[in-house]
Amino acid sequence: MAQKYVTRAEDYSKWYNELVYRADLAEHSDVRGCMVIKPYGYAIWEKMRDILDAKFKETGHSNAYFPLFIPKSYLSKEASHIDGFAKECAVVTHYRLKNAEDGSGVIVDPDSKLEEELIVRPTSETIIWNSYKNWIQSYRDLPILINQWANVVRWEMKTRLFLRTTEFLWQEGHTAHATKQEAIAETEQMLDVYEDFAQNYMSMPVIKGRKTANERFAGADDTLCIEAMMQDGKALQAGTSHFLGQNFAKAFEVKFADKEGKLDYVWATSWGVSTRLMGALIMTHSDDEGLVLPPALAPIQVVAVPIYRTEEELTAISEKMKELSIKLKAKGISFKFDDDDNRRPGWKFAEYESKGVPVRVAMGPRDLENGKAEIARRDNKTKELVDFVGLEDYIEQLLADIQSNLLQKAMTFREENTREIDSYEEFKKEIDKGGFFLAHWDGTPETEERIKEETKATIRCIALDRKEEPGLCMVTGKPSAGRVIFAKAY
């Protein structure tokens, strides 16, 4: 009997955890709070990484790599930055082990204490700007447009695979500019890159917005973000782009001579997305049967399963599938022919369904005789018999349809779960049901903090395209310049 898995309606959190295991994406490590990303999960991340990396290079950025360890004194140089990360830092204090005299194992050698503790990178602004001070002397050295693909560590008390782990993978862009306007333009440009990736590759609609001062990145003058809605109505911050002003340049004394020879501090940005996007991808599209992947990010876009009884039937079907494979690969479509005779077709159907493969092709002797193949699409689970002649063109269009259908479905869900609200009492009653709530706020951090403490909801962002609609704060009744987006979030 097939194992029964929990549904989204029964227990959304358990459904998510089970799906990550069922789809063979990742598993918990023996190292507390850390995960093992398995080959299939890493293949999806690689596709994300490769697409984003190409986009970064198209916008003039180059990749580099900076140390994993950051001297503690570096973090002390920018006060708000260390204040924001102090509670999440892992600290290296010694550099050597030795065998215990009682034979019980290895111990830290007390004589190997570091003169200065090293922080395992929670983010790289400080170590990078320490390098930039050696790279920048004049306006001719600017701009510097660098991205780093790396791992970071932020000590988490409560973890969940992909969404919040102690160690995770990400990219972090760090740029240096001669003018404020140029740095702001960079911040906005990279947010647009993230929006394009989320919507056109992940099929995940996002809202571009600005974080409030309370939610701003530690050390930034301004933080822009993209916010997405998951199927349980919670928000997920899918990417951020920060205008850092001259804060890190001042902390590390990074000055440049302009064309007139006048010295000024450099202007900075940083921006990043992480393996948290994997969690967003899962929760945006997947169903009770398993993972649902947009074709643009699926490691296997098309899988073919032969149905046969004799070796002769398998040989004939294999020839047809080889022909299809050549034509699909010529179109840049990834294809797998699964002729493993250790598994029955029904098992394979369920396996590829749980892994989210967008299109499944099945062919048996009768299909072969009639020049047909059965095509099943993962997103809406429909099947139809299609002529084998021209099948590669049909599948190409089908993949495009699936990609756009997933985006439209997610957009419809978000629209149906977004509402305006004016009463704080009603807000407190409704917020646990999930969704985005557009409400007036008086602009003060005190009111924002009160709402967070009383409801666990936060201001996800002030939408960049919001209409300036004066009103009254739902909590205090004080004037408000426009509605902001509240939600509970991951």
C-alpha cells in the first residue's frame, strides 16, 4: 500500500517537510541547524545560480571570492551593522586541537587561542570594504561591480530546510560608486533583476517594495525587496537590494579623488538572494502529490517511460524515444528516457510526479503502432494522446504553457488573498487566516513594533508602485500617507 502523506490543508508545515524528503531535495545534517542538499535539490539550485549568474554578468558584474573568516574588529567598525548581526555570529577562538591526556579523544588546545577572534561570515560587507580601500584611489577605479557566490553562517535557534538554516548558500553583490545617484540606480537595477528572475523563471509573482526603518538591513540607508505570497498566505522575502550610502566607506576610510582632485567617500550597494528561493519555489507551486516545478528550473523537463512486455517492444519504443530525445535536445529541452526494468511504470509515474517533472511521455506497443504517445502535464494533471510526428514542437509549446500557467495561477491566488483593511480589531481577527493586508500606518516605529508584538505580523514592504492615498492609521488614527503591506512571514 502506498504511503499516505499529510496534505497542505491538514498540516502545511509537515506537508512542506515531507515534500522536501519525498522529492529528494535535502535532508537534515547531524550538525545542528545545517542541511545536506541532495543532488536533485542541488540541480535545481544550480539552474537558479546559472541563470542569475548570467544576468549579473549581463549587467556588468564580475565574480570574486573573499575569506570565510572576518576579524572581529571589522564588525565593530560599523555600529548598526554589528548591532544587527551580533546575536547570529559564530565565533572562532582557537586554531588547534590535541589528544586528551586521558585518551578520551581530541580537545581544544588551550595554548592555541587566537589573538583576535574570527567571525564565520554572516555577510561580507566588512571584509570586502577592507579590500576596497586598497583598490580605490580615484574616480578611475570606479565603479567596482562584484558578486560573490558563497556560504554564510547565521546562528538560528529554529530552523527549517531551505527557509532558515544555520548555514546556507547565496550570492552577495557588493558595488562601489562615485556618486549617490549611480549607487541608487544600481540598487534599483538589481531589484529589477530579481523581479525578472522570480516572475519569468520561478513563475512566482512578487511585489517590489521598500522596507521600513525597523526592517532595513543593518548598516543600510535604504533596503528594497521583493515579497512573495506562499500557499498558506504567509509572505516570504525572496530577495533584497540595499543602498548602503557612504556608511561602510566611512567605517573603512575608503575615499577617492574625483575629476577635480577632491576627496570624497565612496557610495555603496549590496544585494543578495539565497537557497531560501528553493523554499519559495516549493511553497508557491507544489501540491499534495509532491513537487511542482516551472519548466525553466526543472532539472528534467521531459521524462519518457516505456510500457512493454517483451524486449522487442522495448527496442522499438527506445528507437522512437531516441529520435524524440535528439529533437528535444536540439531545442534546449532536457530529456530523460527511463528504461530501468527494476521499477514498474506506475512506480515511475508516481516518482516523477513527486519530483515535479513538468511533462511525462508514455508509450506502449499500441501507441507505437498508432504513431501516438501519451502526454501528461504535471501542473494540472491532464493527459492526452498526441501524434508522434511533430511531438517535439508540441512539447516545446506545452512547456511554455505550463510556465505561464503556473505564474497565472500564483497571481490569481495572491489577488484572491489580498485585501484592504481599516479596522485594527478586524485586522487582529483576520491576520491568522493568512494573506496580504493593505492597511494605513502612521509611519512610526512604535506603532509598527506594537502591531508586531500583538499580532506577529510585520510590514513586509511599502510597495514601490503604491498610490499615495492619505488615510488614518488603523491603530492610532493618526495621518497616513498610504497603505503598506502587512502579513505574517517566513
